[in-house]
Amino acid sequence: MSKILQSVDDRTQLAGTNRIELLLFNLGRDPVNDRVEVFGINVFKVREVLLIPQITRAPDMPDSLEGMVTLRGNMIPVINLIRYCGFCSEIKPNIMIVTEYNNNVQGFLVNAVENIERLAWDDIKSPPPMMDSQRGGLITAVTELDDKGLVMIMDVEKVLADTAGYSHDESTFQEIPNISDQQYNVIFADDSSVARQQIKKTLDQMGVKYIVTVNGLEAWEKLQEIATSSESQSQPVSDHIQLVLTDIEMPEMDGYVLTQNIKQDARFDGIPVVMHSSLSADANQSLGWSVGVDAYVPKFDPRELADTLLRLLSGSENSTTSTDEPRAIRN
């Protein structure tokens, strides 16, 4: 476990290389296919891996929420991933992965932690439709390793929305201003089904039209199509798309590379790029500024997202270059 922790501490070295380190773990035996499946989580989101401290359980907790633990003076929720996913473990889990999403810290109980694998994002693909349906949208991407077989990358945002209340009621979205009279068009990329739904609801409430893509490569290909069509009509791309919204960690092409591609292509001059991510570390935001992003918005806050989009779409602040650090928008 100490070797894993050492690798976790060195995780920032991979930022911006279109590569990812996955912490691999299993949840025991899958009752559907009677196999021990391997899952992965981005090491960027892992604080540490440790033996489970004493858990305090309160009444009326959801079944998959094991309870709360005290970690360095702070109480954090502990989610039993084995129970949440409906797996069977022959042993009582004693391993907890401590993760940070959008400045929210929580523990995940797992059956076993295996090792860390360094991969290129273009080796990681979107899940086949049948798998996506079978897993209820829980898997955002898959890859294959020689010694492990299929590895499934879990949509932790969905887990948190289902178990820890990281979602919003309708009143949150009703506070968002409607600007449908301006006829703005946005393209966004996110591999999480939960995040895509929240973005759609935000844009629908704003009255902004949008194109949905599920990873950076798909967004880049769509932008290329729009740019080619615009050139054939002797029109600027900004007549058709006024803003790009992107997640960071996505299969095939991450948000850093997508942003860099956009900012290096003169056809997209003047089109702001907003990063929308649950990666909350300063290193992640600094890297976003270095590739030219115009704003960085934390996930799970639709009002912050709407305010940022409105500011950039309306042109109330000039777009910045990659050498000028924009105002960080934090929750």
C-alpha cells in the first residue's frame, strides 16, 4: 500500500500529457457474470488509501452510505461501493479509498486495491451501449490491460449524486436567468451522464442552444466540421458556436488537449473555452490557465456555471490569453 501512496503523491506529473494514472480496485464477485471485475478511478482524485478507521453509523442513512469517519479532525461520509454496485464480497471490506471531488472529501469502501496503471487517454474508450445499459450509466469509459483484461472506469459523479446528495432540486435551476432572446450556441463535452444532465438543465433554463458530446475527441471532430462548414460559407466559426464547455478527464482526448487544440487554431479565435470539472486542486486549475482556458468552474453548482457562461457569452469581460490567468471561480 505504501508503494501506491507514493505513486499517488507523484500524480501531478502527468497533468496535460493526455495521459492518466488509474488506481485499480475490485469490489468482489459480480453476481451477474460471476467474475471479479476490475474498476479504475483517476489517481488525480485520490488523496490516500488506508485501512478503514472506526465508522459511526447514524439512523436513516441510505443503504450504501456506510456512515461517517473522523479523518484528521474532519468528519467525512463513507460510501460502500460493494453494496452500491450490488457485488458480493467474501470478506468484510477493510480498505478505504479517500477521494476529493470539488473540494468534497469522502471515503469509498472497496474489496481490494490492486495497483496503479499509467495509460494514454486515447487507449481509453467510451463503453459499448450494451455495457452502459447493463451498468445503469455507472461506467464512463473502458480500457483493456494485458494482465487484467477489461477495466471499467467508474462515474464517481453518479455515485456521489446517488448516495451523498451531490445533486440539486428544481428550485436551484429556476434561479438561473433566461437569455433565449440572444440565440447563443454552445458545444459541451463530458463523459459523465450525471454531469451532462446537469449541464443540459442549466442551458435549457438559460435558453441556450447546445451540441452534446461525450469526450474531447468527439467535441474536437464536431468543431472541425463546424469550422469547415463555416469556411465554405465564408463565415466566421463564431457565427455558429459562441462557447465551448469541457470536462477535464475524458476518454480518447482530455479537456486540456481539447482546449490547447482550440486555442492553437486561428479559426476559433474569440471563442471562449470554459473548463467544468470536479478536479479541484490548484495544479489542475493552473494547468487549465496554461493551455488558455477562459474560466474554470467547479461541478455541482449550476448557478456558478450559468453566471460564468452569461459573463463570457455576453462579452462583459474580454477573453483572456494563455498568458493571463483568468479569475478562478470556486465554490
